[in-house]
Amino acid sequence: VCLDHVPHAAIGRPLFPNLYVIFIAPPGIGKSTAAYGSIDIFKSFGGFDSLDTMERRLIKVAPSSLTLEQLYRYLSLNNTLFSLDPKYHSPDQKGKPITKYLSSPLAFFATEELGTLFQSNTPDLVRFITEGYDCGDFHRDTKTQGVDFIKNMSLMSLGCATPEWVTEVSKNGILKQGLAARTVFVWGDKKRHIRRKYEFSADQLKELNIVKQHLKSLTKVYGPLKETPEAEEWFT
């Protein structure tokens, strides 16, 4: 979804509510536990039991470990385009309507493998992150690995990393090239609770089901949205 303007039309820049979130903490603090909780909710909608059920995934979650080139290919092969309402289509020079599209969000969860993604190809990575955040097109043509083209991609990410990773990517300048401005860093230095195992009470399971049903309803919402006057005033 986007706010203010029709996506991919030359009438202004729409705002997309995409999120890049990275949990930063030393090993054993619990960042992966929190990340996997979110992943489990998305996977509960189906399509993750086997390779045969992949096409029935309601929410597409990318593999937890892959290289940047593999991520390009995965996104280009697992992208679903939604045609916007005809009222948003614009005519071409001959008066024929041009269909406006918006791609489905594709979540990429990296857990402890986030460092693999940032080891090389920094210019490509920064451009990829920028285009994904702004729901633009990503086009990459290589001599040996073919062409990657992702139309109107909408990317959200949840990754986990250690403080050492922050130090490393600070050296190669990635944090200065647009990543940090688009990312919410959640930093933890100690455990909130020391527990041997996590269990849900009956009341918590009931509330979790409410969250799941709400998320499931959101998968049917796409295209331009309009803020209420109160919301617009608050943001302004």
C-alpha cells in the first residue's frame, strides 16, 4: 500500500510503509527468538511444509541464508504483480489504457546470516535496498549471470546481527549509503527475562490468533490509501 499518490505514475512520489528492521545484540541475548516468532506467524498461513506447497504461500518469506545474487534471482522468480483499480490506469498516446501494477511485498529474513549479504557487491546492494524501499524497479545485467529484472518491487526485511557486524559494515561505508536512513536498529545488550523455554498461556494464544487474523486480512489490501484528515494533520 502507499499514501498520497498513485504508485508508479508521474504525478508525485507516493509514500510506502515498508520496514527494514535489524536486531543488534551479542550471541545468546534472544534476538533470533524474537525474529523467529514473527517468521512463525507468517509461515502459519501455509506453503512452507514442502517444496510442493510453495506456490500456495500467502506471505512469501525468502530463504534465511542466501547470497546477494541468489536474492536477486529469488525475488525475480517469486514476485506477484497486482493490477490496480482501472480508475488508476492512464492512457497511452493512442488512448489505450496503461495498466498500473504494484508487486506483492516479499519479506527477507536473514537472522544470523545478515553478514553474508553485506560482504561484497556493495554498490549493487545499496541500489537494491534503495529501490526495494521505494518500490521502484531493479534492473541488473551481468556478463556471466544473466539479467535480473524485478518490477515495482516492495521489500521488507528483518535481520539479526551482532555489534561486530555494525563495526564491519561501518568500515566499508554501507551505513553511509542509504541503509541506515531506511533501517530501524533495535539494540539489546542483555536478556529481558532468563527463561529455559517459552510457553504461551491460553489468553496469550487467544490474542495471538487475533493478531494472525488481522495480518491475514491485510494481505488482501493493496494500492493507494488516503489518510483521514486527523491522521494527516498528526503526521504533518
